Amino acid sequence: MDPSERERARQRDAHLGARSKGDPPGRADVIASWRRVSAAGVDPGGRPRIAPLDEAEVQRRRTHHGLDRITSELTPYLQSVVDGGHLVVVTDADGHVLWRMGRPGVRRFADDLGFVPGSEWTEGNVGTNAIGTALVLGEPVHIQGSEHFVESHARWGCSAAPLRDPWTDEVVGVVNISGPRTAMHPSVLATAAMASRLASMELLERHRRSLEELRTGSGHVLTRVSSPAAVVDRAGHVAATSGLLTQRRVALPDDLQPGVVHLHGIGDVTVEPLPGGWLLRGPTESPLGTRAVLDLDGEPHIQVVAESGPWTRRLTPRHAELLLAIIGAGDGGLGAAALADEVFADPARVVTVRAELSRLRRILGGLLLTRPYRIAPSVSVEVRLPTTGAALLPGASAPVVVRARERLP
């Protein structure tokens, strides 16, 4: 072994020894991170403990918060970073790599580290790193070379900034710029932070457009309500009001359902679902409640009838199959695996089912609850079937549809 190889081996042994003792470089945020990952049992000489997500799940997560559209907005801004030999990565709020952009050489380097689409780049999985530590701290972080906890990552450098949705105040992902240690400079952190802010501004603008669409599409609802009322989106932002609210946003519980609900600072209100949001109004002495009709006699659609008036939405055949199974399960509902079995005859297809139900919940909102999937108990629901089995969702082969056809003439 020549002297340079012996020196590299000595440094590697020193790094591994420091990591095994939780003795990191001197920065306070790195020291705290090393303590966390040491306590979590991360092996400083090991590889990621959790296998990457499959391609279908990566795609589902890309669309969940509109991150797929955000990346297309970031591409022109970050092209010079890519041309400079860096890797640009966007993750979700769980640290999973959803999107990478970089030249072949830096992508191969990242592949060797396990930094691939679907991989989980959290502290608990891969030790101290910019993405995982930024998610813990909620602020931009630069991790350079030997500040990484896992020894093989000492060849790497990365700058990451949390991507926050200003509409909901949730962290929905991370923008990260990485590369070989010798090509990284702490100033790259400012670029990552700016990219994160640009992405947040784009999310904000899209929410504002959605709120305006809700305002335009539901304004007539308030004219049919005699008591003070307001239309809000799912995050509680007020689209329109007639005497009920003076603030621009109201705090809504995560498990909001139709019916009479007590809201902090407002009191008791009657909640009715609307496409894209909710109608809040003063409770009546004898509310009519909410009724939903899944109509499968012809083109599938759902009609929702509430005291403020009815609304109807067309359904894809797949959404109709899912609703038929969910309604048939009653108050107990069904989990994703059971729904996959009912629709695809394959309980393993949970990723596809969750993706479809995510789209369906954007239509139905609080009518459809999760964990397990079920219709809100405050909603009266009915299924309207055709007179013959052959007319029920022609062409569908889902087991739940086949059984329903057998019960018809």
C-alpha cells in the first residue's frame, strides 16, 4: 500500500471511529444530528436500511401536492446548476426522492450512494444529510463531506431547503442541490433556498386560482341560505361569506365531516360539502342533513343534496367501482388492500387504489373518509342501479360489479 492509500485508510478509520462514538465535526446542528442518528442505530459503515419505493408509488407522490408541476417550473431556473455538474433533487415531506436532474456522471455517482428515485433520504435511514436534517430542523441546511454520518457519503456534499406550502403552512418536500464534495460550496445553499421560495410562490398562486374558482362556482349557494353562511376551501380559506365570518381563514379540524360542528372562535355551525370546499352556516333547528345518490343507471355520477341545494359530479368507471365497494361495506368501510381486491381482484394493488381515491376525494371532499375508506356517517347514501345486470357499468370486470350484476335481472 503506497503512502497516499495508507493515509486515506487512516482517515477512513478515523471517520468510522468518530461516527461510532457519535463524535462529529464542530457545528452545533451537525453535532445534534449525529446524536440523533447514533441513538437511532444508524450504521456509519452501512447502506440505506429501507429499499426505494417502486415507480408507481413515486409517481403517485409526485402528483399528491402538485410537485410534478413544480419541478417543471424549477427546471429553467436550475439549468445553470445542472450545467455546473450538480444534481438537483426534489423530495416529498417524507424524504423520498421524487425527481432528479443532472448530467450522467453525477447521476452515476449518486446511484453508487443509493441516492436514486424512491430512496428515503432521512436521518433515520441514511444518517446525517442535508435533506433529512432540513426536514428535522425545518430550515435550509448544508452538509459537506465528513459532516455526513455514513462514511461513504463523505465524498458527497449537499444543500437542501424545505419546500413549504404557504397556503396550508405544511412542509410538502425539499429542494436539494448535491454533488461531489470538491464541486460543492456552501454558497449553493442560497440557490437551493431561492428555488424553494420560487416553488412555494407557485403553489400559492395555484391555491389562489382554486379559491377564485370556488368563489365563482359557489356564489349562488349563499343566495339560497337564509342564515349567515360562508364558503371555504379545504384549508379553511374563505371564498365567500354572508355575515358568518369576518376573518380570511378559519381553522378546520382534519377530520371535518358534514353535520353540526363546533369551530373554535365561531361556535356551532352546520357543515355541508361542496366541490372543492365546504359551506358553513348557522345551524337550523331541524337540519335536513346531507344525502348522496350514486347513480349507476347510465353514465355514472353522484348527486349530493343538502339544505343549501344539490350538486352533481360525473364519475369515471373506476371511481364508480370504488364507491360501489365502499358504500356496500357500510359504516365499517374498507382498507386499501380490500378495495384493491374488490376492484382489481388483486389485494397487492394498493398504490393504484390510493392514487384513485386521492383523486376521488378531491371531488367529494369530506363525504369520503379515510382509515378506513368509508362514507361519512352523517351522510345518507343510496345506490341507484339499472334494471338489468348487463346495463351496470358495461365492460367492467371488477368483482364488486360482477356480484352486483348477479343480483339484477
